[in-house]
Amino acid sequence: MKVEQLFTSCLAEMAYYIESNGEAAIIDPLRETEPYIEMAKADGAKIKYVFLTHFHADFVSGQVDLAKKTGATIVFGPNANPNYDIHKGIDGEEFKIGKIALKLLHTPGHTMESSSYVLIDEKGNKPYAFTGDCLFIGDVGRPDLAVKSDMTEADLAGHLFDSLRNKIMTLPDDIIVYPNHGAGSACGKNMSSETFDTLGNQKKTNYALRADMTKEEFIKEVTTGLKPPPQYFPNNVRMNKGINKSIDEILHRGTTPIDAATFKEMSEREDILVIDTRSKEEFAEEGTVPGAWYIGVDGNFAPWVGSLITNINQKIIFIAEGGREHEVVTRFSRVGYDNTLGFLRGGIHAWLAAGFEVDKIGSISATQFANKLKEGNIVALDVRKESEYLSEHVVGVENFPLDFIHSNFAEIKPNKEYVLHCASGYRSLIAASIFMANGVKKVTDVRGGFKDIKDTGVKLTDYVCPTTLL
């Protein structure tokens, strides 16, 4: 028997590969199919089942393409009604995989079709529980991502309470909990950076599993403090219920090389968006195509693509480090952005060689920022999340979260000079590029972000004064 957790840091997502006696199963696969097919091939195994814990909101899962390529049966729990063929499992149903089995437990609450799967080994033991977004390490799934007109988030939270108490917490204390997400995912509030734990330890440490917690207390706890989910979540749920473009078709078109002259013509079209995916250093030092947004592929690329590009059907051309074009298109498609048209052949050097101009974001050190702040002739903005800002920030610097940059952009004055910082420099470069693409010519990024700013001795506070500096 083999059980492998496949962690994708960008999405804080865990898929699972299970193999026994020449048969294999995948739980919650990402969009791309080849990694799973290659794993089964290496084991001399046939993929028999693709199990889904629920209709995911934060990424597009790859069950349809994977089933087409392998002949596997797609399994969901009760209440799932997608537009493709599935085996709709029932509570308690067991699925044989070689010499082992997976038992479906219907665990509604995060969504109404949400299900968990318990592995039963050859000896009848239950070593693993794959809990999807029902139970995380340190948290539980938020109950507001599948609200319907006839069901409130409080209703869903009540179902989640019952699922945890009646289905999950009755399992052996030594069973290993394998969730679908970890820290950094927007599918929960307080997830641990750990990717698995024993159920017994979670009963001791997870606030939502407190033995003496009433249902009313649970509902209040899990529904309090929920921030609006990223705008792309409903689109991904819709896509996961339907049949989408083949990943192979998306990769073929998206990795089309485009010469500099053609790329320039396309970049000037209103219906096409340019995304620069290179490293922070390359973007800052070499400049970029005018109007391009920076979203570096080495950061939390997919979630920021989904949060900032409001049109899921947006036509996209991109700039990438040579040899990483396939990776970039794959990561666009993971969150449903399937309309990539190609990349700049030869990169920014080919653009410069063609004699075309570049946009360049200003860059200063943390020390220079501290000095400018004292002079008082700039507008300094902290683009971190509100929670980060409230915990500690520079006095005189207003919060302008990247998450809500589009809805708040009317406050920005194009003729002013803005200096932006985040925690380490990734998000502030994204924000600065969007500022410049929208006509703000004097925008500067602080290298090293708040981490370096703290070392300059500027005055910090954890008290928020309700002033408006814009």
C-alpha cells in the first residue's frame, strides 16, 4: 500500500495518491493530469477511481480530463449533481482499491455534498482519514462558500458541527487526518502550517473540536470574522460542476511563442492583458512592457491571478523566464484562467532589442523610505492585509490592501507620488504595476518591505488612527 500527500504551496492544496496491488486512486486532483498518470505508470498501476471531497472553490480540479485519459470512475458524495458522469456515493459506501478500501463518510457543512474518505487497510485498520475541507489542521472549513437562497451560513455551520461530532470525532484517536488545505488557503480562518496530524491531537488543540462546545457556540465561532472570499471562487465552483476545455488544449495554445512586434500590437489591445511573471529582481531592474501587471510565478501566483483579474475569460499574454512557459500556463489554468494566448518569445531582451520602450517601477531601500517619510512629501501606503496592518504598522502610513485594489482605486490621485510596501516586496510590486498601468507615473516600491522597514527605527504602532491620507 502506498499513500502520498501531494502538496502545492501556491494554493496551499493537498491532493492524494493511493495505490494498492496494481490499482490506484486520486483524491482532489489539480487541473493537470500528467503527474498522476506518471505516478501510476511508475507503480505499474491503473487509476481506478478519482475521488472528490466537494466542488472546490479555490482551484479547478482535473477529474474530467483524468477520467477520460485513464477510464477511472469519478466519485462524489451525496447531493453532487455535476454536468458529467459520476458515481454518486452514499454514506458508508466502500470502494475497493487493490487490497484496501476507501469508505465514504458524508460530512456536509463546508458544502452540502462535502464528504470525507476513511482508508481501511488489509487488516481492517483505519490509519488515515481524508477530510477535504470538513476538518483542517487547526481549523474547519468556512461555511459561507456554498450559501444558497434556502440555506444560510449558520445553517451550513450547524451541519458542519454535526458532521464533525457524529462522523469525524468518532474515528480512532490515532487516525491520521489528511485535509485538502493548509495555512495560506482562503477556505478557512486559522489553518496550521502542518499538513497532517492525529485526530487525538486535533481534539486537544483545534478550537472547533472542543468537547464541551455547544452547537450555538460552534456556529458563532466559525461564522465570526469571515472575510469576503476571493472574487474568483464562484467561477471555480461553476467550472468544477461543468466540463471545461481540455488541459492539453489550454497548454498547447498558451505556450505559443509571440515575436516582439506582434506582442506589442496585442499588448495595446483593450481586450488583452499582459502579465509579467518573472522574478521581482528581473522585473524591477529590467522594466516591463507598458501596461503590464506584475504577478511573479515564484510567489502566490494563482491566488493573486484569481483575486485581481476579475474576468475569468480574460485574454492574457505573458512574459516569463525562459523554459517556464508551460509552468505559467498550468498555473493560470489551475484557477480557471484558460484564455492564455502565448508568451513573449525571447523575453524582455527581445522587446528591448526591437527598440521598444519599457515601464519601470521606482525602487528605494527601507532607509530611503524612512527618510522620505520624515520629509513628508509622499503618500506612503501599506498594501498588506488589514489583519497584518492592524497588528503593527508604520505611523503615518495608511492601509491600502492589494486584495481590494480595484474597488478602492478611485481614491488614488494620478498626479501624486506614492510609495508602496508590503511584508517583503512581492505584493507591493504587484500593486505598483497596477498603479502604473492605470496612469500613476510616480510610484515607488520599498525593497525588503515591512521586514526591513522595522530595522530603520521608524515609529511603529498597533493602534489604528482613523485618518485619510489619500
